[in-house]
Amino acid sequence: MHPVPPPLRQRAVTILAALLCAAVASLLVAGMSGSIAVAPGELPDAMLQVLHGRPESLAASLLELRAGRALMAFVTGGALALAGVMMQALLRNPLADPYVLGISAGASVGALFALLMMCAAAVVDAAALGGAVAVALVLYLLARRDMRSGTAAEGGTSMLLLTGTILSSACIALITLMLSIAPEGRLRSMVFWMIGDLAGAPLRLLPWIVLAAALAYALRNARALNMLALHAEAAVTLGVRVGTVRKGLFFVSALLTASAVTSAGSIGFVGLIVPHACRFAFGPDHRVLVPAAVLSGGSLLVLCDTLARTIVAPTQLPVGAITALIGTPIFLYQLHRLHK
């Protein structure tokens, strides 16, 4: 990766510092908001109690309960946004994301099947990963010739998106079949999981490891992503191993999608609107775009989950419904701008 010139480096540091502050602020808002609010004056002492592992006050107990959910929302949103950046760079299409291409639906099939079989949590994780990777491999195999010939931005992209839509429809049919034969005792949890819900999601280390590894991979290949986003044939002349990078992008985005789906179910639009919004606001350079999308996606999902918990408190809404209600008009607006 080429070094960033000093003026651009300073701008990048400013952008990422501002987004990092926004991410911290979103986590604090999530910790303070709920059926019982935590007053700003109680926050410092409550945070100290939680950090020391001794939540004695009501505010500290509430903060500890909400912190795990907020952190899971952040890592899930960051993973979806990063997967969207990778797909959009690969396909040279700002409307591509794991949800549109059916990778999320593949992960859902695997995870729901494991839930239907009443498998352990580790098996559910493995099944979600297997479903996502299977759909990603089918997409890659079907579009391999077009992508190698450099037509992915034209007919190849249309064919890939159409293939993803068809595979997603097939996955939805399998999901419907599993829901129709599921026992009543399992049906409610499966339906809520399909909508996308962070209620009861345990704080786990594995999604953070997956996100950190994927972020390191994306930053290491930021120059290659810039070249792929411009022109695949030009990337070859500049020394980019296009085939290897493309395979890596497919696998890593599938891994990110599986991690996100396993943690919170199917949450749409985050991987679609966040990368495009960050590209519009901060520019197309992936050295800035990649970390900006992770921070923005995490913050957005934290705020959406906070809204889902508080808008009709004490009743909690599925966060997937909130992201869909917010993402649909933004998606239509972006689609309209692309066709101007």
C-alpha cells in the first residue's frame, strides 16, 4: 500500500477521529437509553463500577446489561458495512452488497437449519458460515468468466446480480419450508431471528476477531481495491493479482456475512447504504473508506437498535425492521441518483 501524502493523511486522521468519537457517543447513548434511563450525571460512576466488575448501583447494572448488546450491534454493523465495501469494489457497483447477492440468505438457510435441528451455538455458527460460503462460491463460479474478461462492470455485473437474486429466492423458499415444518416451540424464535434481532444476543469474542482480521485484510489490499474499483484490466498492468484478490474478497465477505447473520439474524440495508454514503462523503480511496465504513456501520446499527428498544418501550422491536424502514427510502434515493 502506497504511503498517503501528508495533507491527505491529515484529512484521513480527522475523518476517522470524528467517526470514532461518533461511535463512542452512540455506545454511550445506547447505554443510557431504555425503559429506565440513566442520567448523564450517573454515567461516570456507573462506568467505573462496570469497569471494575462490581456494578452495585441500578445505573451500573443497567449499563452492564446494555453494553453487551450495544457492542454486538456495533460489531455486526461494522461487519455488514465492510462486506458491502468489498462487494461494491469487486463488482464496481455501488448497489451491491451481501444481502442483494444472496450471501446473507445462504447464511440464514444454514443457521435456521441448525436451529431447526436444535444444534449447539457452535454448530449454528458453522452452518451459517457454510451457507454463506456455498452461495459465494456458486456466484463466483457462475460469473468467473465474465469477471476474468473485465466485463464485471457491464454485462457481467448484471448477470451476477441476477444470479444472486435467483439464489436468494431459492434460499427464501428453503427458509419458508423450514418455517412451515418447524415445531411451535421453535417457530417464534426462528421468525424473530429471521427478521433480525439483537435481543438476548450474547457478547462473544469471535465476531470481533473476524471483523479485525477482515479489516486488516482490507487495509492491506486497499491499493488493490482502488485499482479494482477503477478498472480490472488496469489493475493487472499495475501488478495486482486480480484473481487472488477477487477470491479473497468473496471469502472474506462471506465470512463477515456469516458472522453478522449468526449474531443478529438477517439485517438488511446496512451493507448497502453505509458504504455508498461513506464513499459520497469521504471519497473513493479505500484506505479511508474501509475504516470509515466500519465505524459508520457500527454506529448506525447501535443507534437503530437503541431506537428499537426505546421507541415503544418496554416492548422491543426487531432491529432488522428499523434498518429496513430507514434503508428503503435511502436506497431508492441512491438508485434515483445513479440513473440521473
